[in-house]
Amino acid sequence: MIRSVVRGTGAALPRRIMKNADFEGMVETSDEWIAQRTGIRQRHIAADDETTASLGEAAARAALADAGLTPDDIDLIVLATSTPNNTFPATAVEIQNRLGMQHGFAFDMQAVCSGFVYAVTTADLYIRGGLAKRVLVIGSETFSRILDWSDRSTCVLFGDGAGAIVLEAGEGAGAIADRGVLAASLRSDGAHKEKLFVDGGPSTTGTVGHLRMEGREVFKHAVGMITDVIEATFSTAGITADDLDWFVPHQANKRIIDASAKKLGIAEQKVVVTVDLHGNTSAASVPLALSVAVADGRIKKGDLVLLEAMGGGFTWGAVLVRW
């Protein structure tokens, strides 16, 4: 059978680093308060010349270089983002043009923080369906553009950045030992929209709007929803938490990450955590964490890796990959 195998990873971060202490003169908060409640110590903030498209392009080029490929080798670009450069066209098309890619096709995927997990699952279906041999999957965000910088409950949580992987069609035996995407589970529930949303849009206010969140409500639902899709993915693949080599969760809050891993019985040493470095970068969160863990040698060929995310909507999902 056809499997979607990871050939390369890449990342890109804005030049500016904003430490927790930098917020102390802006809103009523402190480095200690932010770090204790979220695990975040810093985040990157995009400059005027750094956009979702430019960061996505840089991450894509890094992933292509890691894979030993060029844009000419790619059939499809799927960009996960909630902060596109324009309402339309898709920012994926802009990245396609920036890469000098004049063939294939490209589109954006909007599932907020779950975007990259949704995008990997979608790319896998295109590959297994025979419509693409190699897919560039990107998560790129400039959430700093939609933050209310006077709202201390949200402005300290988010950052900007991009991550990318190259997926390529490979042969598998249909077994858990195969390299590539092995199983996935996706969910959404629009009844929770008001708990995490942006209060603007072309069809409602005609403005971009700002991010609004009921933090306690999001936390209350997060662990249960995350474990639900992970257990479904384990069931599909016929494995348990003990079989995992690495757990790469969405980097929103260290407390949610810890509680989810504990509930699932995933050992702490198997959890990749980068929320302290990047904050919550929404759809860029999981690929950024992947890139860090691959670059420092933790994730290696043959490792069994679980990706997971939850975002506004609510959307949530998990993907199991043999590296």
C-alpha cells in the first residue's frame, strides 16, 4: 500500500524575540505569572516585513533542503493558517509563486491550532489517492496581527512562526512497522465557537478583528477532547502509549500538555515541549516542535511519533507517524 513518508522538516522564526518581562510595562502581568500558568518564557513577533507568506516560504525552503528536493519536485502545497496575507487568494498560492513553482496546485486549510494536523491528514489522502506524489505541508502564522495587546489574558500567550514538512509517497506493507502516516482521527464541534474566536471577518464586521478567549473553558475541555482523538488513533493503529517513541502536542500551555500526557500514560521523557521558546504559534506549533526535535537528534528514522492539536471551533485531532 501507499504510505505518506516524511522526507524533510524545516522552520522559520521572526527575528524579534519578546520575553515575558517585556509585557510588564504594557499590561498587569509578570514573567513569573506567565511562566507559572503557561510554561511560556518567550515568543517571536513578526516585523512589518515578515508575513505568513514570507515565514511559510522560509520554512518550506528549509524543509525542501532537508529533503534534498526542489520546488520542481513538489505536486501540492497545503498551508495551515488562520492569519493569511489576504482574505484571498490563498496564501499557499503566494508561497507557491515565491518558490518559483509554476505547476501543481496549492490551497490554505483553516482549522486554527489544529490546522497542521488537519493538513497532514489531508495531504496523506491526496498522496494515497494518487493525486500527488510529494506534498509540502506548512503551518505558518502571524498571530501578533490579531492580538488585543491590552488584553493580558491573551496577548502573552501567542507568537509568530512557521514550520513545514515534505511528505512523499512510499511503499508500505500495511503494517505498524511501515514508515509514514499510519493513522489519524479528526473532530470538531461548532457549539464551542464563543470560547475561542476572532471577533471580526469579511462577512460580519468587514474587519480583521481580535482574538477572544475564555481561557478556563478552553482548559476545561482540552484534556478530554485531546485524549479522545488520541485513544481513537491508538485503536486504529492497534498500539498503546507504551509503543510511542515521541509525543509532539500542540504547544499552547504546559499544564495542558502535562495533564494530557499523564491521562494517556505517556512518559514525560517522551513529550516534546517547545512552548517555553515559541509560545502558542497556532498551526505552526506542531511543525516547529517537530523541527526542533528532529534537529537536536531526538526524533530519528523509525521512531513512532504522535502529533496532536486542539484549536478554536473547537477543532481537534491526532496523527500517528512512523518517522
